[in-house]
Amino acid sequence: MNSYKLLTPGPLTTTATVKEEMLFDRCTWDQDYKDITQKIRTQLLDLAGVTADEYTTVLMQGSGTFTVESVMTTSLKKQDKALIITNGAYGERIVKIADSIGLQYQQYSVAYNAYPDEAELRCILEEDPQITHIVMVHCETTTGILNPIEMVSDLAKAYEKTLIIDAMSSFAGVEMDVRALGIDYLISSANKCIQGVPGFGFVIAKLDKLKACKGNARSLSLDLYDQWKAMDKDGKWRYTSPTHVVAAFSKAIDELIEEGGIPARFHRYQQNNQLLREKLAKVGFQTYITDEKQSPIITTFLYPHDSFQFEDFYLYVKERGFVLYPGKLTEVNTFRIGNIGEIHEEDIETLCSVIEEYMGVMVK
């Protein structure tokens, strides 16, 4: 297999030192390994800017979707009802989760390139007092749109609703004040902006909310409350954990801190994003999301012309060292390029040169 860099929103390109942490085999029962788990839990609270007297961190085996489902199945009682805000495929996946586990919910959906409307949300909340939870994806990697978390946070406070934020692709890459926003459950994954590898997700949860969830879960393995109770004792996961992934993630957090924390990482991602959009615009690629709604995480580009063949484009770029995000999720013809991971300005410069070369070859 040829070596290439991943320009995707996770899995993503990791450092050699993060990879090296996976060369050592660890025992789940060993105290050294349990100490790694506890270190991660503490550091995640620090990155969120919250304290252990108000919040806790729970790690959950599986992909990010597993972790979202663990929150949904644990945080809502049978009589509760969620307002699920969607403008992309990942919000719609939360709706599928709600259907699968039999939750009560109302879906509020807008176009993939649009923000939710505050007045419409207020109307829903005023007309349906049964709603107890508000759920939204912060950065919808369907398109790269960064949703208005402050507005939704204000509504959750005003109407006294539990706020669940899927920050899968934004946490640690975009600055946010978790405590000031009043987020009750923030969900993310190891293989996103902290730049670890896939294998587990995590939840930063308000303690008082989580403590009230005993017995809610409709799943054994995805019971967030039981996972927390077991993990909170000494760092032992209830069931076999992805030891290699956990060790790599611990190293990835250290490297995030060494880089300068979330502000420094946000700056690098944002610079990647701006450079990418500016250079590709010059060779005919326009973005699907307007500048004011664009996240620094992933960018969606429109096909430059009707005869554009993405499969040929994808292979051309891959053969020259970069893997893009294949497959479109929008109704119009688009493709996506991730800006996160161990990707720097020189990588974006090289990628754009490759794409410019491709466009020149196609014209000929």
C-alpha cells in the first residue's frame, strides 16, 4: 500500500509518535493502564474548561455513533421527549437512533446549507411542553457547516431543557465554553480533533444530569450511567477496552497541549481551510457553504462542471499522496476535503498544486 495523507474528518492522519504508542500491548486490569484512563478523563475536563465537581468524563467503546446512542438511550426516560435539530446526515442519524430505541422526539429539519431558525424553534418549544431535551450536531461534517451553538444554548436555558451536543468533529478543534453554554452532554470521539485513532468515544456530562439516569438505558453495553459508575472507581472499563487506541489517545492529548492547546489547533485548522478554499476557487471550485457558516473542519466543494468525474479525480489525487472524502451526502454534486489531522500549510499547498495540475490535464 502506498503511503498517503488522509484529508478526511476522521479517521485522519496521525503523528508517528501517536502510532508508536500502539506498539506496546497493555493489560486492561493493570494499574498503569487504568491510570492512563483516569489521566485522559481529567485532561478532557481541562480541555472543556470544566471542573470535576460539576462535570465528569465517560469513555465508551466503539465509534462515535456508539457514543451518541449511549447518551440518547441513557439520558432520556420513557416519558421524556427530544427536539432533534437536523441539517445533515449525522443529525438524521440521531433521528434513526431515536427510532431504533423507541424514544419520543420531534425532528426540526432545515436545508443542509442553512442554519436552524430561532423563531421556529421557539414556536416548537412553546407549543410542545413535553419536550425535555434539545439535541444538535455542532459541526455537521455532511457539509462542514458550523451550527449556531450559542443560539441553541440560549434556548435550552430559557426553556429549561437538557442540552445534548454532538461535538464529534468540533471538540478540541473549535473553542467553546462548555460551562457557559450550559451543555449537559457533550459527545466526541478519539479520532477527530484530538488526533487519535478510531476505537472509542467520550462524553463530558454534567454530574447532576448523569446521576439521575440510573436505570434509563435500553442497552446493556451502551449504558452510560453504568459505564461511569464502573470507570469512576479506579479507571477500569466495564468491558474490554481498545487498549492500543486508549494509549495512542493519551499521547495525542499530550501533543495537543504541546501544540498550544485548542486555540493553536483551531488556528492551524482555520489556516488550512482558508488556504484550501482560496486556492481551489482560483481553479474553478466553489464551496457549498458560505464563508460565515463554514467550519475549519471540513469543506464541501461543488463539482466545477457537468463533465467532472469525481472517481477519476479521486484516484489522481490519491496516486499523488492524498485521500479525499469519497461519496457525496448532499442533493447536489459535491465532494469534501478535510482540514484536520496532522496536516499543515505545506500539505495544503502540495494538494492544491496536484488539483491545479489535474484541472489543467483535464482541460487539455
